[in-house]
Amino acid sequence: MNNISGIKRRNTKQKSIILDYLKSNKDTHLTAEEIVDSLKSSNLKVGKATVYRLLNNLTEEGTLRKYVLSDNLCSCYQYVGDIEDCNRHYHLVCDECGKVSHCDNANMNKLAQSISQNDSFDLNLQKIILYGKCNKCTSRRSKKL
């Protein structure tokens, strides 16, 4: 049994299936529905409630990072496990399709350092999300015009 926040949690077959799936997609931001659908299409029997419960538990223990993107988009999750790099970049979210991308930009890093030095304020990089349109949605829109 795992002990998370003082609560004992069992290791179950469903938990292993979900965790393996998340690890194999660690560079992807996934919604709970995408996880459920993908597991179902692979003929893996995992209940929706189990997925949601495990996502919450793994987020609490720090194994997953949860991104609440906006009011009109579902939250998404990313496996971070012991990966430190995910704490050091920004996230770009497409307003149209909801795609989430990592952004590691030297100018953004300089801005964060400047804010820290000049304003005595340390930014939480994990929560910085920039919104706009991805290349795919931008090019699709320009083709319509």
C-alpha cells in the first residue's frame, strides 16, 4: 500500500494500467476523457470514476501536474513523476483546439528573472499559461479566408 498524505492507498491493477498509460504519454497533456477513451479503445477495462479518483490522488502526491486551462476547456494532466524539467517552462494553450505545448524561451526566462530582481516577486512557472492560437489553427483559419 502507498501512503499519500497519511491515507493508505492500495496498488490495484487499474491503478497500474492508468499509471503506465500516463508514464508512456509523459510528454502529452491529457484530459480524463482522453485517458478513458484511449484505454477503452485498447480494450483495457478501467472505470471513469476510477480514472478521476486516481488523477486526483496522483495530483495530490505530486506525480501528476493538473492544468486548469480555462472555463470552457477541461482540465488536463501530465505525468511528471520525478521529472524536474516540467517545473522550468511555460505552457502555451490554443484557444481554439485546446492543445497544450511547452515553451522554453530564453526571453521569457529573462523576464521572470527581471521580475524577481526588480519587483522582489518570484513567479510560479508551473502556473504560467499563455493563451493564443497554435500554428495549425492559425493556418486553418487563414485558408478559410
